[in-house]
Amino acid sequence: MVPDPGGSVLSPEEADRALARLAAEHEAIESSLLALQDHAGRRLLEGAELTGLTRERWARAERTVPLLWAYFDACTAALHETQELRAERREPGREVLDRLARLLHGADLAVPGPSGEPERLGWPELVDRMNSGYAEVLDLVAAADAVWSALPARIDLLAAELHRLSALAHSVGVRPGAHPAGDELQRVTEELTGLRAEVIADPLAFWRPAGGSSAPGGGRPDTGRYDDAARALDDIRREVEAVIGVRKDAEERLIRLRDILSRADRTLAEARLARGEVLAKIAASEVPAVSGPASALHEQLAAAAEFRRRSQWHRLSPLLESLESRAEEELERARASLAAVTEPLAVRAELRGRLDAAKAAAARGGRAAEPMLVERYDLARRLLWTAPCDLRAAERAVLRYRRAVAEALEADREPPGETGRDGEGSGRAGEEDER
């Protein structure tokens, strides 16, 4: 056995195992360097016009890769020399053992340093340096390749969809300067164009390393700006579809609005006529005033028709929605106004109906010709059919007549000697009439 410079002793068996381990390490390093040489990301980086962080790191990687091959060549030469010495004898002699000891524990390999000055390292230090440089370069090329694989193709597909949507939008008048969605289309188009250029020139700006991961290439592409553009495109698509819907049924909606406003105007005109009639025919009655037609709504309806004529769908759509709601409210207001104005006439008509019903009941009972009933009927009828009609006086007269008819008919139904009860029954009838 022969001691190495570090003081440890290598047996022939340990020497062969150490040599085999160095050969395995050498093979693994060679495979990794060749894979790095053929990596798609590295080839793309070599031919790209880079900017920003990617250019900075690629410049450093371009200095690192030749050093890695220089380190590997030094390892190759030392390993082959040792293997040739070992092949010359059946058992590893002192020369082989010394050589292995220097490789494993001594600074025996002459290599160029990071600054270009030569330096001497041992095999383990050199392998550690190669692993560190390789990981740095691989992290760069893997990240760039992942970003370039994920984003440009997706951006191109989104741009194609944007182009189709722009053609559809232009066909319905959604253009920059004429419609907010047209302005947004232009903004998203410019954003996608700029985003693609930035992704190609500086892919590392769109890379988010995985937190806590030490493996080269650990992380994911940052698709935030792409996702924002995709969401904006969905919003624009919905707006264009809404414009198409407005364009399709705008004329029908305008006709319906004209009809609703026309009915509201006619109802208000009827209410104004009815108010004059009430004031002429009903005395001491509080009749609410009737407003004029909704001129603001008519002006907005005219503006909506003009928007349709000029294909200004983005202005027409919200205006139509507002008009449809307010036109229905205007029609309901006009109907309520007519009902309020004509209420006194309705009350008079109801009183006339009650008076006629009471007279018919008296006639069926054979009591209509009694002087007292005739007198009360004539008074009530005169009040109801005289203009202006005093509704309060007429209501009292009708109530007195109905009470008198009820008392007369009740007296006919009571047997003789039950006058007290007859009076009580008549009183109840009168109370019911009052209720």
C-alpha cells in the first residue's frame, strides 16, 4: 500500500474502485455537457438578439461554457493518463497509486481560471466547479426554453383570434375612436405585439423561479400579461356580440318605444280632458293637476334614432336600455294620473248605481211610490244629475234614501206587534248601509 499526500492509504482494490468512480463521473460530465450543447434553448439563445436580464446572463454563460469544456478536457487528460498507467500492469503499482492520490486529494490539474489566469485544482474541486457552472447555464437555457415554448405560440393564437374579432368588430362599426371596444381592441393588439417582442428578446423577464427549489430550471413562465390580454379579449368579444344584438333588434325596440310613449301621451291627454270634465261636473272636489308629455324622453328617443342611423351602437345600447325602463314608468304614471283625475266621476257613477239599485228594491217591494221615498229619491237624483254635482251632499242623500227603503221593506217582513224589533232591525239595516 502507498500513502497519498493527504496521509490516507490506498489499497490496490481501493485504487481500482477509485479509478472506476472517476471514469463514471467523467462519463456523466461528458453526457451532461453534450446534452447542454444540444439543448434547444441554448441553440435559440445563440441566434437571438437578446436584451435585459437574459442578455446579461447569456453573456456570462457564453464565458462559462468554454471553461466547462476546458475543465472537462483537463479531467479527460488526467483520467486517460491514469488509466493508461493502470493498464500497463496487472496490479496497480506505486506510480498509479500516487497518481490517483494526487487526483483525489491534490491540486494536480492545471486549468484556466475564471479570469483567464491558469490555476491548479484537484479532481473534486474541479468537478464541483463544473457542477456549479453547468447548473447556472442549464438553469438559464431551461428557463428560456420553457418561456419560449409556452408564450409565443399562445400569443400567436390569441393574436389570430384578435384579428378575427377585429374584422367582425369593424363590420359592425366598432372601430378605434368610434367605440370604446374599438379603442380596447387597438390597445390589446399593441400589447400582444409588444409582449411577443419582449418575450423573444428577454425570456427571463417572464420566468418565475420556484421558491426553495435548487434544481436547474425549477419554476414556471409568468403568463400574467398574456392572461390579462386574454381576459380583455373576452370582454371585447362580449361587447361586440352585444353590439350585434343591438344592431339586429334596434329598429324593433325603437318602434316599441315610440308606441309606449305614444300611449302615455294619449293617456295624459285623456286625463287632461277628464280633469276639465270633473272640474265642470263635480263641485268642491280636489282634482290633481295633470303634467304634460315627457318631452325629455321624446328627445332621447330622437337621439336614439340618430345613433342608429349613424351606426353608433355603443351609444345606442345603453340609451335604449334606459329608455325602455323610463318609458314603462311614464306609461304607468300617465295611467295613475288618469285614474286619480277620474276618481270623482267614478264615485258619482257608483252613487248613481246605488240609488238605482235601491229604487229597484223598493219597486219590487211595492213601496217605491210612497211619498217619503219619492221625496228622498228625487232629492238624491237631483243632486247626482245636476252639474256641478256636490258629491258629499249627494252621498248623504243616497244614504238616507237607502236607509228609508231598507226600513220600509223590513217593516213589511215583521209580524204585527213587533214594531220595537222592527225599528231595531231598521236601525241595523241603516248601520249596515253606513258601513
